[in-house]
Amino acid sequence: MANLIHTRILGMGSFGPDRVVDNQELSKTVDTSDEWIRARTGIKERRFASKDQSTSDLSCMAAKIALEDANVLPDQIDLVVVATITPDMPFPSTACLLQHKLGLGKVACFDLEAACSGFLYALDVADAMLSSGRYRKALVIGAEKMSSIMDWQDRTTCVLFGDGAGAAVLSKEGEGIELLGFYCGADGSNPSWLCQPAGGSAQPATPESISDRKHFLKMNGREIFKSAVRVMESSCRKLLDDHKISIDEIDHIIPHQANMRIVESLSQRLKVPLDKFYCNLDRFGNTSAASIPLALDEAIRSKNVQRGQLGLLVAFGAGLTWSSTLIRF
Ligand code: UT7
């Protein structure tokens, strides 16, 4: 039987690295312009981690703020899930590296890979684990160092992404944002539309794979754009139908922060005014799994959200994967 006590977000934290790179600066090294990037994506600047900052370091910064915000001590955490496509290394997991850096107990730690939908997938998984009764307090993180897999010779992708991390402390005990419902889906029929082709078991690293630039992110932007708009709409509708809630009852939508034109299309398709969407992609670019927790944390801190209001989080990403989460602030 389903556990009727909703999991809550007791506290959140996010972290953007210090180095801010605006479009103008990018256009000095890449054949692009501030005008093109703004018009086609809405992005004005993004943040990049330093050479010695890895995804676990970004996670650590966000997690410390989230723990403090939740008023939870590190030794109370008994589950860590890190959603990322840019782990510090293929293994051990970034979650294990983070456990050590944060001084957590010898608790369950693992990474989850669902690309830009990763944080919402991780909320679903952590909720199920907390609902089992075997875990009490989970640290769920979306973190990326996208700059580590970006191809600076490919102007169609390198202008889009940024680095960052967002963290949430989840529990069934205590006050916080209620997680009311989840939906996750995927379609693996077109993996090449958005992928990092080499470095895995299909194409292990070789001198050729490196010279062919196959360790960088590759994307078919147009196909991803079309799919994104379609699956984000259907994933919102599916979750709302499951919970018998009308879209008009939703006060805030926090979408994956990939492209302002995708958000505008979603707003038109759902017939929801754009001012109900929280967006910060102009300042962060697309931070993949970090995008939703970075935006959610900012939205909460902006004080525009009020207790009792309903929120809808919606993401899509490589896989393709998609996910939506219904919350009550
Ligand atoms: O988290 C999920 C990840 N990804 C996404 O959500 C991305 C989804 N896709 C997109 O956001 C858009 O497809 C892009 C922003 C990537 C591209 O926008 P677009 O309107 O689909 O542009 P396009 O690919 O059709 O390219 C239009 C033109 C091309 O020139 P020609 O062939 O018309 O002469 C490109 O070569 O723009 C050119 N172009 C650029 N020009 C200046 C592509 N990238 C750039 C650039 N600067 N950075």
C-alpha cells in the first residue's frame, strides 16, 4: 500500500561557480555573437567551474547550504543520490566522493544518470526509498560540470551549457515542500540526438576517439527542440491527469532551463501565462541535471512562492528522458 505521508523537501541549496562568462566573451573565441545566442536561446551568461573544481566539489557546496537550510546534521543523512552526466570519474560514484568530502556516515550512496531529467528522477527514487521505511533522510543532488564535456570547436553546442549544482534534503518527518506526485518516462530509440559517443564500453577511449572529438557532447538541436516541447507538454498533462488537477490550479512551473523558446512554446501549448514559469537560464545557461534544483532554490528564495501554492517541475533530456513532479510549497 502506498505510504500516505508525503515526502518533503526540508531545505535546499544551490551553487554557481564564481567564473561568469557572458556571450560577448564567448564570441571572442567561438564564431558566434551575443545577438544570436540571446535570440535563439535567451542565454546571456553562464558560469564555469575552475580546473580544480569537480562535480563533487560543486555538489558539496550546494549540499552544505541545503543541510543548513534544512537544519539537518550531516550524520542524520542515510541516503545520497547524485544525478549527473558529468561524474568526477566513471567510478566510483560522485555520491561516494561527496560522502567523504561532506563527512557523512557510511550510508547508501549512488549516482543516477537521466541527463537533464536526472534531478526529478532522483526525487522519485529517493521518495520510493524513504517510503519503504528503510531510510529517513536523503540528500538529493543535481550537479554538472558541463564545461568538462563541451567541444569548443562546435558553436552549435558550446554556447548553450553551464556548470552548477542544486541540493535538497528530503524526509517524511518535518516541515517543508511536499512532493505530491511523480512521473518519469524515456524513449531510447534515438540515442545519437544527444550523447557523448565515446568513453564507455561501446567506444572505449583510444587515440582515434580523442582525435575524432568523440568524448565531447554531440547534439541534434532541432530534433531535441521538437521532442522537448512535445514531451514536456505530455508529461505535465499526464501527471496532472493522474492527480485530477487542472493546469489552472498550478501557481508556478519550474521547467528545465534549456532554451527560452522551448519554455515559450510550452507556455503556449499548456495555455499557461509565461509569468507562471520561473526561469534563470539567462544567467546559468543549460546546467543539465542541476537546472531544476538551481531554479527551484532561487524561486523559493525569491519569495514569490507562497506556502500552500502548487508547483509543477518538468524536465527532458538525453535518452530521451522526461519527468515531472507535482509539489505543494
Ligand atoms: O537539455 C537538453 C539539451 N538541449 C536542448 O534543449 C537544445 C534544444 N535545441 C535548441 O535549443 C536549438 O535547436 C539550438 C539553440 C541548439 C539551435 O537553434 P535553432 O534555431 O534550432 O538553430 P539551427 O540549429 O537551425 O541553426 C540556425 C543557423 C545555422 O546556420 P545556417 O545553416 O542557417 O546558415 C547554424 O549554423 O544558426 C547557425 N548557428 C549559429 N550561429 C551563430 C548555430 N549555432 C550558432 C551559434 N552562433 N552559436
